[in-house]
Amino acid sequence: MEYTQINAQTIDRWVQEGWIWGIPITPEQFARAKQGDWQMVLTPTKPVPRQWYPELAGKEVLGLAAGGGQQMPVFAALGAVCTVLDYSQKQLESERMVAEREGYDIRIVRADMTKPLPFADGSFDVIFHPVSNCYIRDVMPVWRECYRVLKPGGRLLAGLDNGVNFLFDEDNEREIKHRLPFDPLEDPALMEALRRQDSGVQFSHTLEEQIRGQLKTGFALVDLYEDTNGEGFLHECGVPTFWATLAVKPESR
């Protein structure tokens, strides 16, 4: 079984157990979004700045690894034409449930984002990509595909894990246990540790892979911010463990 399949099955199980990133928005939250009262996150705690979004009415938006019925319903409430791609069946079931409940259309695609995306060149105005590339080994193919499927002038909003969390075990954030890079496909002991913690198959990535990678693909970096875990010892110490970036595909190159 490919590691991405293991991750899809793991996330399906997390959703059934009440994973916070698998709880869809309520009818009340959807109604408030339609009235202009909304926010979305790419990382655990900080809302994405409003100025990062274009005027969304009529825009083609791709939620990349963004299933769960949390962000895409908000985009739909704001008038966007929505597509969501995820590899977790349960996350996509939540998207379908919310769309049926609220009466909007959404294109739902189950696919592995490590493979070429099943969309034509220049299909989207916005890609919304919450923290998820910690579940894939190589991020550059994802950036290349994002660049390809965005229209000129299109925006990539991405949440990124900066790797600090991988230094520690889940049950002990006060003592460094691992070195970076964290790659369980290279180290069976790491794979076993992840298996014991029911953490799927995860990987650390560097600033060079994630932010420089976007630049090397051709994106122009417009803005960024840092965020913490939202809880735990590292959060209490103010240690940033995530980045969020806004990048734009130039009108011409």
C-alpha cells in the first residue's frame, strides 16, 4: 500500500473519532457567512487576512486537500464556484453532506495530490491549501501543479508545517527526540513511532522546500505569517510551528 493510501485511511479514522479538522460547519455558520460574518484558517489558530482573498463571487476556487466541510462551504456562501480535492473519503462525504444541506453545487474529486491534478491548465482563480503537505514526501510536484492549474493572476493560499513539531514526540514537547529531516520512509524506527501514535505517515519540510519551492516554480510571494500549534508546551512558549503564504501566479512570465 502506498503511504498516501495509509494517510487517507488514517484521516478517515480520525474523522470518525471527532478530529477537529473533520467537523463540518453548522447551518448557523453557513448563514452567517452569507451575511458577511466569516473567517477561514490555513493553520491552527490565525484567521487568513481578508485582503488575501480576491472578490470571490463567480471565481473558480480549488480546495486542495481541503475536505471536511469547513472552508469550501464558506467559499460557496460567498458566491465562488467550488471544487474540492481530497484523498479521504470521509472528508469528502462531509463536503457532500454540507452542500446538499445548504443547496449549493460543488465538484468533489477524490485524488492523491502527489499525482498530476486532474484539471486543465488555467482552471482556477484561487487555490486554498490548508496544512496538509506534511503528509507527502515531496512538495515540489504540488507547487508545479498548483502553478499549472491556476489562471494568470491566480492566488495560492497555503498553510505549511515548518518542521519544529517533528523534533518531539506527541506526548513530550519538552525533550527533543528526533532529528530533521523527519522521513519515515528512510527510517523504520520513525515509521514505527508514527504507527504507535496512529499518526499516519508524515514528513518534515524546510523553508527552502516550501517557500523557495513556490518561488522556483514561478510564483511571486506576496505575504506570509507564522502561527503556533494553538495548544501545548510549544504554544505556551510562543514557538511558531506553522507558516501561511500568499503567492500569485504572474500575469505574464
